Amino acid sequence: MALKATAVEHIHCDQGEVTGSYLLTPIQQWFFTNNFPENNHWNQSISFELKQTVDAGRLNEALNEVCRQHDLLRTRVLPGKAPRYADILPFAYTERLKTVEIPAHDDYEQRMQQELTAFQQSLNLQSGEVFKGLLIVSDTWSSSRLVLTAHHLVCDAVSFRFIAQDLLNSYQALIDKREIRLPQKTSSFIRWSNAVEAYAGRHEAVSKKNEWTKEIAAHSRNTKKGRSSADNLEGDAEQCLFSLSEEDTAKLMTEVSKNYSIQPIEVMIAALETMLHERDGADHSIYLESHGRDMLADQVDLSRTVGWFTNLYPLYFSADDISNTGATLKKVKDRLAAVQKRKFEFMLSDCPREAMDIV
């Protein structure tokens, strides 16, 4: 182990308030290229059931402390068809919590859905209102409900873990009349944006981006075409839900990995592609997603940074790739390993989002 160990350079992270403009990162720019009908309503949310009585004033103070700590929650994006920059505003104390009391004689479920819908629609990128809290109190229930919502442009699922932890710690400190002490900041999102921009111009990144350009051109002519973007609406989506038994789950997690040296995600991709092949026998591409926080790890520490770091990248399959189960699994494993070596560079490339249809 000592022979394999290498020195890791400490990454200094600014602990002060971070403000200013930054270039939108690839995933943020991807968001705006979709031309959604309502850019303000594309949120990530979590909900808590609160068994104890909550001091709404202290909770609002705690939400402000979270925004003070996590600078990207103060983001503003000025209007435009395809904005390239965003601003992180200076911290200012404001009402970030809305409290709603639902009387016992009201239809609780209906009223709650109305309040939640209005709350989710209240975010505003232009004014910098990208993170809020909603406290729902009712005599009908012994507990209250706290909902936190943030625009996806500034928050991913991983971020909410830090947000929830810091909110709880801040609130408890305020209740106990103690000094609020939160964990040290990691690299700012502005630093991440600068690192991505610098890397995009390096020879290694340019070479991998060129590989994507060639691959897209080679495969897009043969890829099965999906529905037009005009018809690709969330309201038209269908769900197919199923679950594995405990026995089948054990086989997926252990026996398959042992016999084929393959990961569960590779098994599921192979199953999906086999089904698509049986459906129409055509070539396909699917988009894969990763959290993205492992990229440029020698330059930035994103272990506790609030933001949106998702990677999206396509995985192409020819109809000739699908044969017997063992061969298909091996093909998926090899192809996924190859594409993951340049997954980050796809979002950095000039390949249009529609170049390979999403399944």
C-alpha cells in the first residue's frame, strides 16, 4: 500500500462570502437550450414531517444562514433566450419561509396541493429567488410539514443533504441561543465554473471532444429516431414500475457480478438494450447520468458544495451488438468502460443535444 500511496495537495477553499458573475457550466447551459415554457419552475424539493412545534421565526433565520453559507442559493440569471452568465448576489436577510395554516374544516389534501403548487411556482431566476421554505401547519394533523425547494439550476440531490444538515444545525443553535457553527466551505461554484472553462481548452479535453463529434456524426444517421421534441411532453409520459424479489436482488448484486465480473448498472443497461432490440431491431442511443462531483478533483473540492454538477452522456448500441446474454453483457461492459473515460467531455463538446435521440 505504501508503494501505491501518493501525496495529495491540499485544496484551499475561500471561507468568505462569494459573489460575482460566472460562466454557466455545461449542464446549466443545457438547461436553457431546452427552451422550456417556464424556466422558473424546474425544481428540486424535499419534505420533512415535524413532530415538534416549530418556531417559524427561528426557522426563517436558519434558512437565511443556509443561504449565507451556500452562496449559489443566491443566484440570479438575467432574462435572455440563451444566457451564458449568472450572478451570485451578496447575502441579504429576507423572508425565505412562508407559513400556511390549514383550518381543520378545510379539505387538507386539496388545500395542501394548492399551496404546494403555488409554492413551487414562486421561484424566480431573474430576482434571485431560487431557494425557499414552506411550513404547513394544521389542526388536522399532530405534525407539521416543512418543504424546501430550490431551482435545479443551483441544486442537485446531493446538495440537499448539506442543506438539510446545515438548516437543522442552524435552527438548533438559534433555539439554544448558541453561536451558529457550520462546517467549513468547500470550493465555490464560481471556482468550479472557472476550472471547467479552463479544462475545456486543454489538449486532452479538445481531443476527447473531437472523438464525440466524430462518433455522433457516424451514428446519428443509423440511430432509431424518437418522437419530435414538440410531442415529447412530460404529460404524455407513461410509467412502468416493477420490483425485484429479495432472491433476484441477491442474484443481481452478487451472483451476476461474480460470474461475469460485471456491475448491476451494466446488467440493467444490457436488459434495456435487449428489450429495445426485440421491439424494433434498430440501433439506439441512451443517455446516462452521473453526479459529476468526481471531475477535476485535483483542482476543486466539491464534497460539500451546493450546486448542479450532473454529467449527461450518450451510450450508443448497434443492432449487431445484441446476441446471446453473455456476449451482450460483455459488449455493454466494454462499451460503458470506454465511454466513461470521456463522459465529462460530451457536455463540453459542440454536439447538439438532439444529435442522438434519447430513449
